[in-house]
Amino acid sequence: MEIALEIFPQVLVDGIVLGFMYALIALGYTMVYGVLEFINFAHSEIFVLGAFVGVEILLLLQDAGSLALLHPAFVLFLVIGASMAISGLAAMALERVAYRPLHGAPRLVALISAVGASLFLQDGLRLFESLWRNTFYLNYPSLEFLDRTVALTANLVVPVKSILVIVTALLMLVGLNLFVNRTRVGTAIRAVAQDPDTASLMGIAVNRVIALTFFVGGAMGGLAGVLFGLHYSLVNPYSGFVPGIKAFTAAVLGGIGNIPGAMLGGMVLGLLEAFAASYLSLLTDGAFGAEYKDVFAFLVLILILIFRPKGLLGEKVREAQA
Amino acid sequence: MSRALAALGAFVYVAGSCLWAYLYPQSVLGFLCFETSLLVLYLVPAPRAVKHFLGGAALLVLVPLLGSANAYYLEIGIQIGIYVALALGLNIVVGFCGLLNLGFVAFYAIGAYFWAVFGSPQANEFIPGNFFPLSPNWFFLFLLLSIALGALTGLVLGLPVLRLRGDYLAIVTLGFAEVVRALVNNLDKPINLTNGPRGISPIVKPPLFFQPWLEFFGVQVAEAELYPFYFYFLVLLFVFAVVLVTRRLEDSRIGRAWKAIREDELAASAMGIPVVRMKLLGFAAGASFASAVGVLFAAKQVFINPESFTFMESIGVLAMVILGGMGSVPGAILGAAGVTILNLQLLKGLSLWLNALRQSGAALTLPLIGSFPLSQLPVQFEPAKYERMVFGLILILMMIFRPQGVLPPRRERNP
């Protein structure tokens, strides 16, 4: 019991960090599902792409010897901005190449194409990095100011990078909410999500809105990727698979198509997972340990689908007919 | 006249490639031609009886003959057979019912571990009394039991999710496969059920019940040499049974109900088809096929561990079904054979060839650009390691340009 209480604040912080990452990735799934009603299976690779753009920029800066000279805030801005932009553009390109030609085809067809795109991107990234750096397991260069810690209380020491994740994610989520709910373009996105045919009659360029949705979702995924890299350091082309499925679980948990739902679902799932990882072995005397945390997320998914398929906040999609 | 010419040409090709493969058993190209000749045989306009006779002769006589010259060809035949059976199972789920199952390998793993645990000393860990491994004679009983086990797990998984939107099923099955893999990876404690990542071995092989007969006829073959042939015929028999069952199912009331659901769920239920029950049936049927193939696989491999049952296995089988044509039995067979050959022979061959080039120290000289020493080709660049890229490309390109597959199912009319 002593230990359980002692680690509680630390686990809470870990869970919140994880929750924000899932929330950011889940936004990409949920927004695309909202407008197109299809699971963008390759979104996890957009996330990984963000992580790789980040590590490449940092490594290039390091090789040029300017990483230590530049102001840390500038480096962060550069890395985050570049990965968001590139991931967003990549998501748009993906939509153009692999999904738009299938517009109007049965849903199964688009989904299979998305699975194919996901696999192709994984190995494409691997091939690129193998040729470029001769390895595809990359390590983020350590940034001194990110490794500092802030001692909040005696047994709660928070690293700066966790604070960075929380603050950045929070800003972006608030910004996205304002964008979707308060701007003309955001209104167009919501209109297309509700009814694309009527939206196009109202003079909305539906294809452009779909592309924009992919861009915004992809940028959020790229942001999650770079934060993931800054926080956990090690990235490889396949590291998006499991976070991707979990983020999709988060989107379903919150109610697919529902933007606040994705944020809530991500947070709930992140916390559940962090607590399961640390407390499962304490509760079962070491019989089951942290290795079951992935199983836990999938069990959550199956349980939601049985008991509350519309998610916590209810789904916001058209009545779907497969 | 042109038909007759085409038939004649095809038969010359078939006979020629058979002869080539037979005379030069080490030639990979010859074997590839032999494999494609079976496809040619399928497509050629000729009486059914002739085709069946020739195809049967090639599979029953020629492949074992080639195998006695080069045992690797038998191994390829067995692998193709296993994947054909898996692809036919997935074809029921994806092709007939239109349900995307991304975790098909889970059922395969369940079947494999079912026999592996009881057909090896592993079960002694949690059942006292030293009864295990079971004698080889139990193998056929387990093969039958695994069908029921697969169907049962399929039902348990399908029951909650088949009522929901179709694309949730894809993610749930994917999650389920990961759960199964995590379980077999970690259930070596608190009770050692699966021996975790170390895997299980040795697994008992099927019984050599025919050995007394062979000896009666005076044939003396060492067991180690007999097993590849035995497995080849066992797998062939199994595939034959699976093809027969699938064919019969396809045109039955059940098969027509599945296709009706795939085309339009609402219309199907209006016609009085019990949609959820039929979907469950299809899902469970596919699962039971995979589970039975798993038992065969475990007995053939002697050693299994969780690494054999990754997500890529599921995707590989899916790529086979998609490539051949969803809902088409000949398509699934062609897809399985094609992808297996691609994986086992072409990509590996290409890797070996590139390695040889690297070591030879030759240089690639391009006009205007200059020469590039091939020894500097990055070591990471190995085609055999990029199967995801290959499968991914197959899936995307097929979906965009030919969603009905290479050998699409015969349709009464277009939907």
C-alpha cells in the first residue's frame, strides 16, 4: 500500500502525458472518420513520419554543430512546425493518391487500400532511412534543457519534456477547437461531416474540405509524433502501429467523429494504461505485469463496443449504411 | 481453329516446363515455369476431364518426383498448400461475407498452440501425471477438435462485434490477434501454459500409419526422408477437402445468403436472411479452417513460437485473397501460390543475387552519370526484408486498378 501511494503522482503524470499523445493521434482518425466515414489506417504512419522529421532536423542541426548554439525555443518551434507541416502535407498526398481514386467504391475497398498504404509507408520510411543513414532505429539527440526536472513535491519530480508535451498538446487542442467551431473553414468541415451532398449544394468545395481535414488531422498526428520522439527518444518506422491502434480505440471510446470525444477518450485510455502498467503487478503480486498493458487497451475497445458502441460522448457521423 | 491452336500451344508449354523442371531439378526458373504451367492448365480451353487428369498427375506424381531430386520443392509445395488452405478460409470471411478480418492469424495460432501444447511435453507443466506428449495417433482427433475450437473462438469474438458497423470489425480482429499474441508470449507465468517467447518443441508429428504397408511391399525409407512426402500428401488432401467444402458452401443456400449480405445487408435482411446469424456462421467457418491449418502447421514445424503469428501473416493471407479476387476459389488458390512463391523464391532469390553482386565488386556503369561500385550498395537494401512494401503495393494497386482480382469470381451479372 505504501508503494502504491508513493508512486501515484508519478503514474498520474505519465498517464496524462500518454493521454495527450493518444488524444492528438485520435483527432486524425476521428476527423477523417467524420467527413469520409472510413478508418484512415495509414494515420499511424503519418504519426511516425512526424517523429522522423523531428529526429532528422535535430540530427542535421547536430551534425552542423549548431544545435548547441541556437536558442532552445527556436529549435523546438522549428522542429514542431516542420513536422506538423510535412505530416499534414503527407496526409493530403496520401488522400490524393490512395483514397480519392476510390471515392464511391465500397467501404471495404477503401479500407484495404488504407491498410496497404500503411504497410507501404512503413517500409518506404525504412528504405529511405536505410539508404540515407544505414540504420532505421534512430535516437533523438538529447536536448539539455528538456532533461531538466522540476521537483513539485518530495516524491513528484516532473521532467521538463513532460511539461512540454502537456503544454503544447493543450494549446493545440484548444486551438483546434476554436478552429473547428469558430471559423468559416471549420464550419465547412462540420457541414461536410454532416451531409456532403447538401454541403456541396451550399457552395462548399467538398474535395477541398476533405483534403483540408486530412491536413489538419495529419498535422496533429505529426505533432504527436515529434512529441513522442522528444519524450521517449527512440523511434523506428514500425513504432506507430501500436499507438495507432490505441489512438483509434481512444477515438471509438470517445465516440467516433466527435472531436471533444477523441480528446476525452485519449485521456481516459492514457490514464487507464499508465495505471494498469504500474498497478497490475502490485495488485496480482507479480503474476501479471506491465506486459499486459497492450492487452488492456484492446479489452477496453471490445468492452466499449459491446456495452456502449456509440462511445462516451456519442458519435457524430451520418447514419451509416455499409 | 484459334482455340485449338491456343490449346496446343498451352499443352506444349505445360509439357515443356514439366520436362525442364524434371531434367534440371536444381533450376529455379524451371520450377517457376512448372508452377505457372498449372495456371496455364487451368486457363486453357480443354475438356474438364483432361484438365483434371493432367493437373492431378502433375500434383500427385510430378511434384513428388521433383521433390525426390530436390527436397526444397516439396517444402515449397507444403508451404503453398498451407497458405492455400488459409486463403480459402479467409476468402469465406472477406470474399463471401464481405467482413474484413485483419486478425486471421489469431485462429491459426490458436490451432497451432492447441496441438503444440498437448503434442509436446509442455502440457506436463500444468497437468500432473506425465501423460504428455500424446501419442501421434491423437493427431487426427486434434485436427477434428481444432475445427470445433476455431469455430467456438470465432463465435465468441464475432458475437459482440458482428452487430456493429463493418469497419469496427477490422480493428477488433486486429486487436484480438495482438491480444492472442501477447497472451502466448506472456503466459509462461504464473502458470507455464505456452512457454512464452521461447516457444514449444519438440511437437509430435502425425502417425506413420502406413509404414507397415510400405514394409510389406518391401519399400525401405528412412523416417526423416519419408516425412516431407507424407506432409506433402497430407496437405494436398487437406487442401482438396477445403476446396471441396468451399465449393459446396459457395453455391449452397448459406453461400448465397453470404453473398446477398455482402452486396446489400438491408436488402438481404428484407429477404428474410438472418443477417447476424449468417455473418457469425461465415466468421466461424473461416476461423475453423484457420485453426485446423494451425494444427497441421505445428505438426510440420516441430517447433513453434509467437513469432510465427504476427500481424504480417494476417496481411500476407489477405494480400493472397485480394490478389486472386475476393470471393473466388480459384483466385484464392492462385493468390496463395503467387504470394508464397514471391516470398519464398523471388524475393529471397533477388536478395541472394544482390548479395552476390555486392561481393563480386563489380561496378554499375551508367552513361553520363558515371560508375557506381556495387560493393557500396547499402547492406540494408535487401528485398526479402521489404515484404510489407510488396504487400502494401499489392493491396493499393489492386484496389485502385482491379478490385475484383486476377481471377474474379464468375458472376451471374454485375452488381
